[in-house]
Amino acid sequence: MSKQSAILGFVIGAVVVGAAWAAAAGIASPPIGSEMEGVYSAAGKIQLDHMVRTSDTNAEGGTMPNVTAIEFHPNYVVVKRRDGGGEVFFAERTIEFRWRLAE
């Protein structure tokens, strides 16, 4: 299994496991089978921990608070913040991608 396949499998698994958790936490998920799958919180209650490979020998990451949406696509993930900004995480460069409900 390639690293890209493993990351994509992790992201898909996060959607499946995260959907039940998100519903319990009051975070909306779009209907299964919709064009875009993800988790949403208009209040920006999602916190994201991430690590992205910036070169063959370096990586950078951190914690992104105030996330309003995480949208999962086949080879990338779009993250939107409450301030209107956001990031795109490509599967082949993403090393770590975990989200949780911020307190």
C-alpha cells in the first residue's frame, strides 16, 4: 500500500468515524452521497492538528483553531476558518490530519 493510499484511507476513515462523533457533538455533516463530504460548525468549534511535508527532509504543522468546515475530496481536503481564511491539504503531502471539537 502506498503512503498516499494510506493517507487517503485515513481521511475516509475519519469521515466515517467522525460523522457519528460530529452528530453527537452538535456539528453538522452533509448527507451521505452528497457531492462533498465533510464536517461543519458555523460557530468555528472545530480544532485541527496537522503536519505537512514541505520538502523531502522537512515538515511543518501545528494547531488550527476556529475551523468552520472540513470538506473531504478524493485527493485533498479543504479547511475553512471562521475569519474567512483556509487551507488545502493534499493527500501526497499530508503527514498528520486530526480534528476535534474545541472546548
